[in-house]
Amino acid sequence: MGSRWIPLTLLSVATVALLAALVSISVGENTVEDFRLEETGEVQELIAGIRQLDDRLGPEDAPVTIDLFTDVQSPRSAQYQLDVVDPLIREYVRTGEANIILRHFPLGVKPVTLGGIASEAAGLQGRQWQFAELFMRNLELVPEQGVDDDFLNEVAGFVPKLDVARWEADVNSSETLDLARGDEDLAVELTLSADPAVVVTGANGSQTLEGAPTLAEVEAAIAGVS
């Protein structure tokens, strides 16, 4: 497995820059006229009715837990979500056979991303998975200069029952930054390579799968730990 070591000085500089960016986020209307998000209905169909708590989707007492390490701002991760994660939600999480925990793992040089922090803020209202799914399915709408307040605001506006004013305050809080950084710290502790990864845990142990494991590989790990 490859390791991802990040100097503390780089983390400090990046964190200061990120906090400066967060201060500029301002939510006025629930949607932005220039954007038209796609697949909002598909996301609702995928997630609706499944219990959420913070970063977890699915029942807390499910026999298997899947920790998903992914980057919501990465097109590669977005495709992985469609190909592997969403089928897992349909076949295992919705049926109560597993729960899945979203771990924000930036695949680029940034230790944390605005997308990860905004997702964590939605998670404080039990809406992290809807936010993350909508975010990833609409990455083509991200401006050339990168994720900005308009894009974040548009995604938030389409998340059902999300208190957008509260979400705005939470995006700019130290709590959500700490949550996102905690996921990154865990990925570094596990020495995960820079790719989507999952850790599957059940009664018979735990398996770590790196390098964007296939659906078949994750299903085999679920069977192995059950």
C-alpha cells in the first residue's frame, strides 16, 4: 500500500487558505438561477427512507459496516460512486444488511475540500448522503475556477428538508472542518493510496480494499466478514 505523508506546515497553510475561502460563502436563495442540477429525482429515490445519522447511511446495528474513503470533488470518485457505491446502497444498505460511512479522503494535494466540509455540514442535519450524491452527480457544473459558493448553494437548495440557513452556518464552523480533517487523518493512519477505498467490517473481521475495488470485490469482502 502506498502512504500519503503530508507535512504539518503544508497542512497549516492549506487550512488557513481554506478557512479564508469558507468565510466568503454566503447563502441567499435556495437555488442559483444559472445552474440546473441533474438527477435530483434519482438521488432521492436512492436515499429516501434509509436512516441517516451524521456520516452513516443505514441502520446502526447492521451486521456489516462499510467505510467508504472517497473524494466528492474527484470525477474518478464520482464515477466510482455510480458504478460501485450506489449498487451497494440498493442491495445491502437499503435491505439492512450493511451500513456505509462516508469518509472524506481528498485525492489531490488539499488536506480537506469545500465539498467535503459542505457535505459534513449537511450531515449535521442527517442529509450528508443526499448532498454528497447530488454534488458528485453534477461536477460538470463546477466553474473552471473550482467549487464556489454558488455551486454549493445550488446543491444545498435541492437537498430535501435541509435547513439551508443552518447549513450555511455549519459550513463556516470549526466543527465541520474538524470532521473532514478527521477523515483525512484516518486515511493517512491507514496509509491508503490516493484512490477510492473501502474498509469492510463484520463479525468475522475486517478487510481493507484499495485502488477503487470493483463491486464484485466489495461483495466478496462483505461475504467474507459476515
